[in-house]
Amino acid sequence: MTHSVERASRVRLSYAGDQLSRMSGLRALMEDIAASTAGDRDGEWLNLSIGSPAPIPAVAEMWRELTRRAHAESFADAGQYGPSRGSPALVSAIADYFREHFGWRVGTENIVVAPGTQLLCFIAATLYAGPGRAGPRTVVLPMTPDYTGYQGMCMVPDGVAGVASPVIGEPGRRFRYALDLAAVARHRDAGMLLLSSPGNPTGRAVTPAEQDDLIRAAQRLDVPLFIDHAYGQPFPRIGPAPAPPAFHPSVVNCFSLSKLGLPGERIGFAIGPERFITPIVSCLSNSVLHAPRLAQAAVAAGLRSGVIDHVVATAVAPFYHQRRQLAERLLARSLPSDVDWRLHANEGGMFAWVWVSADWFDDLSFYERLKERHVFIAPGRSFFTGSPRPGGHATQCFRITLSVSEQALVDGIHSIGLALSAARPAQTASPGESRQPPGRPEHRKEPSR
Ligand SMILES: Cc1ncc(COP(=O)(O)O)c(C=O)c1O
């Protein structure tokens, strides 16, 4: 063991290797969770930090049937390498789907299928940012906080720059982030703009006006705008997305089947102008060759038959809507009323994003406190770029996933309430309020509903 560690420390990495071999954001946290829970029985810990979709029975049933058919009908394809752009059956199903549902004049030259949206964005960052003939270019995230996975995408240090979103308080323990367009425009070194909408972690979706503004900003900077619809329209529709995806010469739209219950099969695709899509196809052919073919066959059949749309409308969208409402009720009931905590305004998404507006609150210390109670949340700082200012907004937030079981949500939010009450300084505590000592996982006891 020591030997291998010593050997690893002597490995000579390239600059890109140095960058890519770092564990970014939540990945490091996942290691901590795995180490903390190793050897423990299922149910001893509540993990409200995960990003996996909920196991919704109708969704599982749909994929089971679609993959069964793919095995029966398309197994011969899986025995052959396929085109890097994607299997012809899926590429044409995607083109027809977007022509029919969005009226886009989209051809196969505008489409690329890949093993997941994460890889598509990574490839885009490699192609459009970093050192180049026009000088060093950055991946600009126009609305941070945003998906923590974007931060590991650049092969050079400081290659990803986040634009801090101004915080706007709203009545009733709500807040939201605004788009600082002027700050986006100041990033003259941008090589691409990238955002998720609805976003992870906030569920915030761009409005039609904001989407138009971002498109104009991308045009002025002469860079592609990548919009990641992993939670949005047309699937999985986890929360409302007021701005429909735009087919535009400056926009590349990324879509994923992961949050629709298929994260392990790694299928995502991008639609955009041929000039941006073609280099991505080449990059796939130089790296992973193509996405898995049986899963592509299953997705093609799901799009053509309309079953994906049906399951999204009848099972996925209602499921997360109800979970969000439950989480709101539980937070209101469980979190201390004399602490200024706020929830990002309800625009959907797979997560609840909580801001504790108090100078004594620190997301990492809170993570540790909750760990003592056998509960994991995602500390907020991972979703912001750069080093957080101690006591600043980036250290005052945390994310709770809504895709866990209802009971886990009930018990987990109950524990979060207790931990927050215990964390606040004595003078802010209400007299007589219960302060359960840490070290006892409350979720093993009778849950408070
Ligand atoms: C915003 C966002 N984009 C992309 C991904 C990864 O998607 P995929 O599984 O398609 O690579 C995630 C996963 O959590 C995400 O939250």
C-alpha cells in the first residue's frame, strides 16, 4: 500500500494530467461518504447529497421494456462498432422528435450522441476553452452556483470562471439568484458559456428574456452558449422551464437521459449548429468512439413511440413536484424559526437549495455536524467557483436531494433542523428548545412527520 502511494507520488504528469487527476468538488465528498459508511448496514446513514434520480416504478418499467426490446431487436448492432455521431436510428429519431415538438429545422449534421452530457460538456470545454491561437480562453459559467461537475472540465488551472449571481431576498423565507449580464459581458476571455437550466443545485431556470440576453452575450463574445437541459425540457421536466430550448446559430443544447432514470447507461446528446457539433463528433471518435449502442436503440424506440413523453408527463414531473412540496413543508416545520434560513424560490429541480444567512454558519462545519448524526448533505461551496471567502455566501448554503425516499426526506430534514438548532450561538436559541446532542442518528427513532 505504502509502496503504491510512493510510486503514485513519483508519477510525472503533464499539465493537463495534473489538472485532470485532481478530485474536484463533490467527488471528494463522495470519497468521504464512502469511507464514513464503509462496513455499515443499509439504513444506518441518510444520504441527502446524492445526484441520482429517484427510482420511480413507472420509469423503471419503461426502461426495462425498452431495453428488453433493444436486446431482442438490436443486439446485432451491439456486436459492431458504430458511428461516432450516434446510431443512425437514434440520430434520426432525435431529429424527427425536435422537428415535431419544437418546429426546429434540424438535420443529422446538427446532432451528436455521447456517453452522457458530462462528457459532451467536457469535450466542449476542451475544444473551445484553454490555451489557443486567440490566447487563453475560459469556460464561463454565467450563473453560479451551478453544477459542480463543470469545475473539473478545464485542462488548465483557473480555466473555469464563475459569474456570481446577485442574491435577491423574497418574502416568506425565499430567495433567488439574478443574472448579472454586465459581469458576463466583461469576460472577454470567454471561450464558451455554460449553464444548467433548470439548474443544479438551485432548480433555477432561465426566463425567455434571460435566455435571449445570454444568446446576445454569446454572439458579442463570439463564443458558443451551451445550455444543459439535464433537468429540463422536453425530458425529464423536473420542474418548469419557462424558456423552451432555442435552436440558434450560437447555441448548443445538451440533453440527457440520466435524470430520466438511466444514469448508468450513459446517454446524452447535443443539438446545435453544425460548426460546433462536427468537432465534438471528431473528438468522440478520437476518444471513446461512441456511446453504448443497445442503450441508444432503447432511447430511439422511446422517442419514436412517445412512451418517454408519456412517462415524463404522468410520473416524473408529478413525482418531483410532490417531493418539492413535501420538502418545503418539512423545512418549514423542522428548521428553527429564529434562524434566517431561506429556500431558493420554487422553480423545480431535483434539489432543495438552502441558504442560512448567518455569519456563524459554515457549510463544511454543518456537513460535519450532520455526519455525526449519520446524515449527509452537499455543502454549498462546491457549487461556486474559486476559493470561498470565509463567512461569505458560498459558505452559507447546502443542497438536499429530493430523489431519496419520502421517509429519508422526513427523517433527514428533521435531523437538519436539530443540527441547525444546535449549531447556532446560544443567544439566538429559543428558551426551552430541544437540543439533541450529536452522535445519535435521529432517523433511527420515531420520525417526526
Ligand atoms: C446539470 C447537470 N448536467 C449534467 C449532469 C451529468 O449528466 P450525464 O449523466 O448525462 O453525464 C448532471 C449530473 O448530476 C447535472 O446535474
